[in-house]
Amino acid sequence: MSDETEEMIRSGKVVKIEPMRAPVAPLPLPTRDLKSEMTREDRMQIAVRIVELSNQVLSPHESDIHIALRIGSPPNSNVVTVSKRADRVSFYIRSRDLLSKAEEKGFRPERRESGAPKDKDRYRFSGLGLSDIQAHETLFREIVKESVSVIMGRRPKKK
């Protein structure tokens, strides 16, 4: 505040005080957004590796939003999805022991909260890379096997 403004206030005159304008700076990005995003090739490498872990049971199908690793044809065919919009991979996991093993290895599986029956037991692994899958191959082989088992249990029985 200037000396002139202070003098006006002391003498009882009306003074208009405006807030100081602060320079506007963009908010810092969350740390996960600072990470370099996966390219299509990165996502496809992850998808191919997961297919290998499934003993070639799964086949990749690419859409605008994800690479779906399927077993058979719809409905209830997407076993694993590798998202294109966010760096995450989704699996179906019922086993609490398997979720605990993933957490012990430093992963943070997030439950998909949509309320849709198809998303029951669906967990997202954010920031999962090919190196993570290779470093924890046994764990991810179990997770893929579990995911196949969950989806196979949901598929209509053929007569």
C-alpha cells in the first residue's frame, strides 16, 4: 500500500483497494502425466507379450480406445485391455491372494468402479510397461491365467 493510500485511510476518506494481480501460471501436472506416454508400438508390445503369457490363447483386436486381448468372439470375450487413452492395462482378477502378490511387488491394482456386471473383478494397472511384465513374468502369467478363467466362466455354454 502506498503512503498516499495510508494517509487517505487515516483521514477517513473512501479508498478503493483492489487485489494485487498475481501472474497466472499453469498448474503443475500430476506426476503420472509427466511420464512419457506410451506409443502404439509400446502398447502393441505389451499386448503381444500378454498373448505369449496366455500360451497363445488370446488374440489382439485393436479399436479406437484400446487393444483388446480376446478369447473367441463377443460377448464376454475381452480378457485383457491395453488402453490407448491412458497408460493402463486391465485384467479380471477374483483371487485376493493374487491381488496381494501384485501389491507386494509394488503394483497398485485399482478396481474398476462402474457397477456394470461386465466390470466385476476388473482391475486396472496404471503405468504398466513391458519391462514390468518381463521383470515379474511369473506374476503376470498367473494374472493372465486368472483373467482367462474369469472370462471363460462368464461365456455362454455351448449346447
